Amino acid sequence: MVVDAEAMKDEFDTVPSWTVRAVETLGREYAIPAACRGSGSPEALRWLAGKLALDTETRLVDVGAGMGGAAEFVAREFGPEVVLVEPMMGACQAAQRLFGRATVAAAGENLPFPAGAFDKAWSLGVLCTSSDQPKMLRELRRVVHADGRVGVLVYIKTVDDLPNQPEGNNFPTRAGLDRLVEDAGMRIVDRADLADFASAPDWWQQRVTECDDLVAERHRHDSRWDSASEQEAIITGLIRDELVIGTILILGPTESGKSAAAV
């Protein structure tokens, strides 16, 4: 399946710019919850950060960072230096306005960094939107040092055929994801499903809801809001019915993967 980035432009380019303006109206305390869409709950992010051993000495690249909420969350709690990579300019600009982090406009399949440039890498909820999933995983592996670990949150399908297929998404099966990891010269060091973690606390979810409501109030008559809302509703329904689930993998290099990264 070829993934069409234009199909998700409204959701991942236009809506972030609207979200920034909503956060600026509501208050800076809304920024991280509003910018963490599709990145898991705070507990899932803490688990991921712990497994990657993020600390003040770590240089982390977030590939497909969106508005940068997840990276900002771990930067504040664990202290790594974070670099954001995001192909959609609206999301890049949103991340810069909300958090002031270094942000590079680039696709995950073609990262503009030399081999081994980072200690760790992660990509959260992005692989299913990639136009070339094997290449994206290889790029994540390439830009970390030889022994560096990679974290991915991937939405996978639990059935062969979905009743509704969101545009621009290609969900692998669990077995298919495992094969992609192996083909990229990596191995699964640890894994967990999003369902294993507590949901976001009430105050967090309330801030997300208030931000969403303000965006809807301002833009519900815009066709781009309709398009993004339809996409989100399809994915939400698939997750609710457990036809699509989120799984988190901690990846390390195989011996062959170490050799390839060193070339």
C-alpha cells in the first residue's frame, strides 16, 4: 500500500496550527497534553523513557514528532537533549511556538543526519503512516550509535481486513511488524501494549478536551476540520473496538545491524 501524505495534511498540518492558537488562548499548561496526540499516556511515555535510559547525557531524536508534546514531556522529566523531525510544516511550526525546540522538516525515510548522530531515537505512532516502513526503520537504526536503542510506538491491526481504512495509514500485523524489525537489522529487547498502562489522568484528558472543543468552536465550519475529524473518528473507532492497538517496542541492534550501522 502506498501511503499518501496529502491525505493526512488536514490532520497533521492544518490542525496543529489551530491547536497552537487554542493553547495560547487557554494557557501554556495545556501545551503538552494537547501536543501529545497519538503518543500514548504519560505512564507509557515514562516506561519508554526508562527502557531507553534517557537522562541528561542523552541526545534523542524524535522522528515524526508532530507538535513535540511527547519529546517535551520526557525532556522535562528525564532531561535528554531532544531534536524533533517532522515532515509537516504546520506541525514543525507548532512545536517551535509551543516549546522552542530544535525542529527539522524532514521525512522519516530520509533523515538528514550522519550515521550515529544520536544516542537514542524514537518514533511514536508514525510508522503506519510511512510511505516506506522498512526504510524508515533502517533510518532509525542508522542515526543512532552502534549500541544505541530505538523506541517505537506502532499501531497494529488485530484482523486481516479492517471495516474502515483511514486514508494514509497502513497498519501492520504484530507478526508483520516483527518481520520489519528483523529486516531492519534490529531485535526486540522489550515490548508492551498501550493497554498495559494506566490512561492519562483526568486533568490531562480534561485539558485535551477543552483544547479540542475550542478548536472545534473556531473551525467546525471549515472543510479541513471536517476532514481531520473524520479521520480521527475512524481511527478512534478501530482502537475502541480493538481492531487496531498500540504496541511499544524497545529495539536493539543485531550483530549484523551493528556492522551495518558502523559502515
